[in-house]
Amino acid sequence: MNKISHIKKKYMSNPSKVLTLANIISLLRAASAIPIIYTLNYPELRAVTAGIVILAILSDALDGYFARRAGEVTHVGMWLDPIADFIIITSVVLYLVIMEIFPLWFFSFYIIRHFMIAVPAIYFVNTGQYILHSNWWGKWTTGTTALSVFLHIFEIESIWWLKPFTLYSAFVLALVSWMIYYRDYFNVFRGKNV
């Protein structure tokens, strides 16, 4: 039994369902980019910014938990979760790049990586060969990137070294996850189960 069949059997009661608690949580995470960017303009609202960022990070874990718990892992949710991550991270990081708080090279790399992962994934979905699902390296990339963004917004002098450490760790994790996605794509092209 391949991974997709296992996921469908174990967690998907109705894979075409759209309106689920998990999907609503993912949508709210994507939308939280707006109040985060808004509150970043006002230093007196930094505590509000921190609260929204922390809720967004927690929501990334909660949406998958609720989907599996309720047996509502859906095709929409499998796409919506990483898209929500992409929307919030790229929106906030673009704002930080414009404000010269976050490095442009990482933002550029992040955009290129996602594009290079998404294009083959869309092709495989359209041909019915493969449904992209996140891997643990990708999840660690997202979490480490979120932590790096947080540390670029809220600089903590006593642990100054953590900001560059998380940034370069996110870069390495993103490279590894990218290679794993491409290994899976290569296996699909060769006709192997992924």
C-alpha cells in the first residue's frame, strides 16, 4: 500500500470535503498576515503582533491535528495548509525585506524554491499521478523559518546568535526538503510508488 492509499484509508472520510475546521484554521492563518503587517507599523502594538504571530504558528500544528482527529484530511486541506504557510511567510517577509529588517536573498530563495516545488506538483495532480503532501523536512523548514521571522521582528539581545542560526538552519532545511520533493518526483516519473 503506497503512502497516499494509507493516508486516504486512515484519515480521509470524505477527501473532497472543503469546509472543515482544519481548513478554516488554515484560511485564518493565511489571513493573519494582514493584522501582523498592520501592527508592525506601530511599535506600541508589538505585543499584539507577537500574539498574532504565536497564534499563527500554533495554528499550523492545530489544523493537521484537527483534520486527522476528525477524519477530515481532505485534498483541499493538503494544498491549503502549505499555501497558507506560504502566504503568511512571504507576505510578512516581503514587508520585512522592504523595511530592511530581513535579508532579500532568503526571500528570493524562498519564492524560487516554492515555485520549483509547486510546478511539478501541479503537473502531477493534473495528470492524476501524485498528490503532493508535506514531508517532515518541509515542516521543520516552515517552523524554523517562522522562528527566524519572529526573531527578526523581535530582536533579543541576549540570544543575538539565534537570529542568524535560525535563518541559515531554515535555508539548509529548505534545501534538504526541496531535494526530497524532487526525489519523490523522480520516483513518480519512473513509475514507483511514493
